[in-house]
Amino acid sequence: MKEKSYVEDIDRSVYDFKDDEKDAYKLQAGLTPEIVEKLSKEKNDPVWMQNFRLQALQIYNEMPVPDWGPSIEGLDMANIVTYVRPNTNMKAKWSDVPEDIKNTFERLGIPQAERKSLAGVGAQYDSELVYHNVREEVAAQGVVYTDMESALKGEYADMVQKHFMKLVKPNDHKFAALHGAVWSGGSFVYVPKGVSVEIPLQSYFRLNAPGAGQFEHTLIIVDEGADLHFIEGCSAPKYNVANLHAGCVELFVGKNARLRYSTIENWSKNMYNLNTKRALVEEGGTIEWVSGSFGSHVSYLYPMSILKGKGAKMEFTGITFAGKGQNLDTGAKVVHSAPDTSSYINTKSISKDGGISTFRSSVVVAKNAKNAKSSVSCQSLMLDAISRSDTIPAMDIRTKDANVGHEAQIGSISDEAVFYLMSRGMSEEDARACIVSGFADNVSKELPLEYAVEMNNLIRLEMKGSIG
């Protein structure tokens, strides 16, 4: 039988929740101190985390809804279930995962991808990790890759407490506070000084319950001189009710260390994706972001890099595809806080069938960031006359000794290019999909082969029905 790829799952409009979620434990919908306290007890949090959650909830209730992105009027927290525990504990062996959950992940390519080219895999289903494993040779290097709950209460508890929501603070914005109150699941990674992890680690998030939220927290610490590639995958089936994703990613890159953080998001069209990602980079360190954003009804997604140390570097490469009924507000932020720092942002967006794609960039160069260099490039491809693409750059330069540039281009598919490919035997649909895949090549070439193939498959699925 042909192995089914997770990209095929996005066309499913009906999903049997009762069968897949039998025996699952759910908190009631809504957001109150009682619900947060119940979640904290369910997670067996230490006292400091119990207090942190309640403080974050208070901040959430006091803060206004952000006004910088598209409308989220269709999102009502009174109808969102903040915690859904699947009918299993976390397993270290794939054979021990319950069949209903295992079948879902096998459609997504888990754990086939692990056997091919990964150093370790974590798989989260709704609010909890159901599977986690890391190769023995990687663990032998001292690399720690575990779920956040285990790290919070185990031997790395002090490290977690020192770093948890220190980069993304609850008072940053309303949905950061929401995350701080109801976070659940996620991954903790620590790469010791001088250790290079030769093959990627991956974490996969599946939000399967209708009307639920997913609030995973990813905390990665790459120590001095270390090197890591971490891959994050996300998906959800389509429902006729709103779902919410408000995860948080905090990345700490040590002196002369390097971290590549790759994300392929394949959320369904009923998803509000309000994710927050941030990196702190020390002297000589490098953070590389590779981002593919597909699906979701509304997205707020602007990974931020703080170049704290001299000579720190950031590269951001991203692609966004907005189709019918989608308003995707994405981009990147960088703060140059030290001399000789550099950043390069290269994004591409595609919009069709009335989809709205907005790119926002923010470049801040501090007064002491002498010889800082920053380049921002944004290219947009509109596939019809009813779609929309906007570019909103912001630059705050506080020193004369900096080199900062921005360029933006908006275009459409050339009829001549389509005709040429059709004359070589392609259908019009395949010709257009081929051109769009080529447009997105800057992202796909930065991904491991199997992920690049999946991304191109996603583009082909998104292109269906775009002709005319």
C-alpha cells in the first residue's frame, strides 16, 4: 500500500473526534483562575510554576488584544478548551503508542522520518507528548532532548526556571500572557559546550481536538561552540469551529554556537496561529530561521532575534502561502545590540483566491552597534486579481556606523512562462505549480530532502483550483 503523506490530510473536512479522542481528558472551555489552577494540579507543577501561571493569567486579563495584525474577532476564549490530555502517557517505544494515535502520526510520516535522518523525535498530540526518543549516540554526547514537563521537575529544573519565559515575557503581549497561564507540552533541548549534533532533532505537534488550543513551549539552549539543527512540524485537521495555537519558542545561542531552527506549519483553515518565537545570540553566535507557513485562518508570526554579543549573526528565510479565507501576517524582527553584528532577512509570499499576505519586518540597530549590517528582501507573488500582498518594513537606526537596506518586489506569474512549460507537455495546473515551487526554492533548498519534498507537495495542493 502506498505510504500516505501528511500533506494529504489537509483536505479532510470531517474527522471522527470521538474515535480518535476516546478516553481523553479535557478541561472545560474558557479561561478562569479555577481552570488554570486545575491545569496546574493536573501537571503536578512546582509551586513557582503554579504562581507563574496565575500571575500570567492576571496579566492576560489586564492586557488589550494586539492591534498590529489582522482581526481575530472570530476567536472566543470562552469556547476554547485549553487542555486536552490524550488517552496515553508518553512512550519511548513507538510500538507502545495507542493504535488510534499511532495511526494519525503514521499518516504524518512519524516515525518513518526518524528512521531516515533524525537524531531524535518528539511527537505531541493535543496537549501532551505521546512519544519521545533520542538516539543513543546523541545522548552519549551529553545532549539532552526531553519533554518540558520532565525537564521542569527533573535534574534540569534549575536550568528551566532560569530560562523559562525570560526571552518572551508574559507582559510582551496578550497571547504571550495566555501562553504563560496555560502552556502544556513542548520540548527541552540542551547541547553541551563544543558538541555538534550532526543530524537534526525534530518535534512534531498535532492538534487533533476541535475547539481546542495548543500551547506547547519549546526551550533550546545551545552552549558555547555547539551546533544544532532543530526541525518543528505542525498540523491539524479541518473543523467548522475555531482552534487556537499560541505556542512559544525560546532559543538561547551561546558564544560561537550555531542553531538552525526550521519550521513547516500546515495548520487547517480554521486555526488562529498566534505563535511567539525569540532567540538570544551571544558573541560570535549564529541563529538561522527557516520557515514555511501554510494553512491557518489567521496568523501572527514574527520570529525575533536579539544579537546581544559582538559579531553575532542572524539569517531568516521564509515562505508564506495565503489562499481563500486566509489572512497571514508574518515576518521577522531583529535587534542589533552589539558591534559587528549582521542580519539577513529573505522572505517570499504567495497569495491566491483572495488570500491576504502581509510581511512585517523590524530592524533595530542600537547606538553601540557599530558596523552593524542588515539586509531585508521581500518578494510577493499574486496569482490573481482578487488577492492582496502588503509589505510593512520598520527600521530604527541609532548609529551612523551601520549599513541597512530593504527591497520589496510584487509580481505575478508570467503567461509566457506558463505557455513555455505547457508547450513542453505540462498541464496549465502543473506549469503554474512548477513556477510557484521554483519561487519557493530559497526555502526548500535549506531543508533536508524529505521536508523539501513535503513542502513542494503542500504547494501543489494549495495550487489546486487556482486556475481561472
